[in-house]
Amino acid sequence: MRGRSIAKVVIILMAAVLVFPWLTSAKEQVSAKKKETMGQVLVGKTIHHPPIDSGREAAQSPAAEGPTLVEAPRSDEQSRLQAEKPRSVESVIDTQLLYKRLAAGDRTGGMEDVHIGTAAYAEPEQPTVYLTFDDGPSRWTPDVLDILREEHVPATFFVLGQAAEARADIVHRMVEEGHAIGNHTYNHKYEELYTSFAGFWEQVERTDRILTRLTGQSIRLLRAPGGTYTNFDAFYFYYLERAGYMVHDWTVDSGDSKRIGVPAEEIVRNVKQAKLTHEVNVLLHDSAGHEATVKALPAIIRYYKEQGYRFAVLSERVKPVSFRIGSLKWSRQMSEAEHLAALELTRQLDSMRHQTLVAQAEAATARYAVAAEQQRLQGWIPLREWAASMGASVYWDGPAKTARLQAGSEQLELRTASGTAAWDNNREHKRPEVQVAYRFEQDHLYVKRQDAERLWAMKDTGTFAYQIGGLIE
């Protein structure tokens, strides 16, 4: 009897040894499968997320830090594109956690440095003003462009897709004269834009297609009609930034749209009463009914010049200024299903936009290499390339159609519109203005090699030892 009991115990122990590992393995497989089928989405950085309640300390174990993120599998082509893409490695996170964070008002979704260009922001050394014009183009926009050209001032135009279609020639002029273009939705109708993100997205994408066709550029600048305050929530910010858009509000409101018929004197006064900061983003309008803005513009430009400001366009190097999230004016709710749909839409756009940019960059590089070689055979050299070889830098003033070459404290102005060049007259004797031949190929400025060498000699001697095209009296 005792022998049978011992045999039963032995049998039970042997069964436990054989079955337990199998049960453990099956449990792990079920758990892994469950994680695999959870709602997941590609996002922009591999990080662990702290708890949503930021006031509560997270446990020190990795499990308490949030879901472990795994790099998504890619094809060879996707890996190549991603390596060239100026953003973080794509990862997988739980969309339910992201949804909760956005619903709680965290516009980053708990992730930092996700968006393209974040690490490339650069604060200008000199106080800078960004003049921005909304709601155009209209009949008044050419007058605005005329003033900007006369004053040698660049600006940024947040255009409506509907207006851009109707006045494509003005959009072309904006680009040709060195101004920046931004997306301001298609028709500016608040009810269509702010009752659901899907409505806003449809208008932004429609306008994006129009502007890409008209300018040949991928437009990333975006301004919300009426501004983001009380119109945007964390979902809007996150989806648009994730799709590659840079959302800009403003720091100075000229007040030119506060009511119908705001006089020019009041617009100028509003600007002058605003606080002066290192970077100033001025809201103006060039749409119908804004003739007074045109009249006020010269005085506004003169005021900022007197304060020592330079003018520039908004770009990927300029950190966007945006209002805080306020209580919404609109009755809308974002469901988890709508959240997943929005994530997929923005992911697809960002991927397509990046692939397009890579292809365009590769084609442009190839075209430039061929064009540069052809020009060299004829004695022409790219201005930037030559300046770099001399330890100088060059920047292009679009409105003035002038290249400015900076060599230490000396500056050479190459005025392509008049075919002249002159060193900045900061010496006792005046250095002459001379005629120079210029050529544009593939959006690059070329000069004759012998002309460039003689201009450089002129910098050191103060005299133009060789005749290029003749001195200008």
C-alpha cells in the first residue's frame, strides 16, 4: 500500500515537470498575441512614457515606465528613406495611451522632439520681424507686393486655396519675389473647420494640392483661420504637426480685421503699442476690404527699421509661436475610432510627402551637377561655391534681386537686376560700382570666373584694376 502511494507521488511529480513548461509557454504566446493585436500606430520616437498623472512619481522598474516600444519592420527602400529623413526613428506605441494623453490636453501626446525640423530651430542674431498676411490673394495683394519690393522686405503669405486658384498669377509673383507661402485652409469657413478635425483636414489637404501645383513646393507653413486659441485642441495640434505642418499664430495683432473699416492710423498705432521682442510675428491681412492695411504698411516697415529690426520670412528654421489651448468655442468630441482614422491619414501624408521630397532633392542635385559642369566649361562658376572657396558667405535678397557676399567686415552687393556690383563703401575713398554679367541656371546664380577674381582684388586694393564691363559713373 505504501509502495503504491510512493508511485502515485512520483507520477504526479513527473507530470508537473513535463506539463508546467508547456503551460507557461502557451500563456506567454497568448500574452504576446494580445499585445500584437492591440491598437498600435507608427509615431516618431522610441521612448518610455511616464504616467499621465505627472504629479505622481513613476516606479523605477521598466514595466512602470509605460509600454516597451519596438521598432517597426521596414523594407530596404523604407529603411533608406527613413535614414535620410530628418526625424526620429519610427516606433510602435499603444494608441489608447496616446488618445488618453491628447484627451487630457497634452498636445505632444507625451512625446518630445517628434516633428521634422524641431532640432533645426535657430534664433536669429539680430532682432527680426516676420510680416505675415492672411486671407489673400486679392485685388490688394499686388499693391502689398509693390511696397515690399520697394522697401526690399520679404514677407509670408498665408493664402486661401480658393483665392489662390482664382489668382494664380499673384501666387507665382509671391514666389518669384522671394516671399514665403503658407496654408490658410481653403475657404476660411469656421463651421466647416472646427466642428470636426476631418473637415479641417479636408480643407488643408485641398489647399496643399493647389499650392504644390502652383509653386512646385511642398508647403509646410500653416495658420489656422482665427488662430488656434479656442479653435484647436490637443488632437488638432498633434495630427497636423505629425503630418509635417508647422502651425504659426502671431505675437503682434495689427487689428486690421477687428471690424470693417479700421483706419490706417489705428493699424499703425496698434503695431507701435505692441511689445517689442527679439522675434516679432505681425498679423496683417491682404484680403478684400483691407485697403487701409496697404496704406499702413510703409509706416509699419519704417517703424521696425527705426527700431533696428531686420525682416525675414517664416521657414523651417523659425520656431513656431502658438497660443495655449483654451476652452473650445465649438461643440465637438473625438472618438477613439476617429482618432485612429486621423492618425492613419496623417501618417500616409507624412510618408508620401517625405518620399516626394527625397525624389525631388535627388533630381535637383543631379540637374545642378550637370548644369554646373556645363557652365564651368564656358567660364562660369556658381557664386556660392566660389564664395565658400574664399572663406565668404552669401545670402540672397529676393525682393531686391541682390546677392550679398559677406567677407569678414566687408560686403559685396551683386545686383542682378541692374547687372552691377559694388563693395560696401566703408572706406575713406569711394569704391566704384561696376558692371558684371550674371546668369541663372537651375535656381543658382553664376558669375564669370575672371569677373569674380577681379572683384575680389578690388576688395583688397579699393580700386578696380581690371575692366569687367566698365565703371559706372
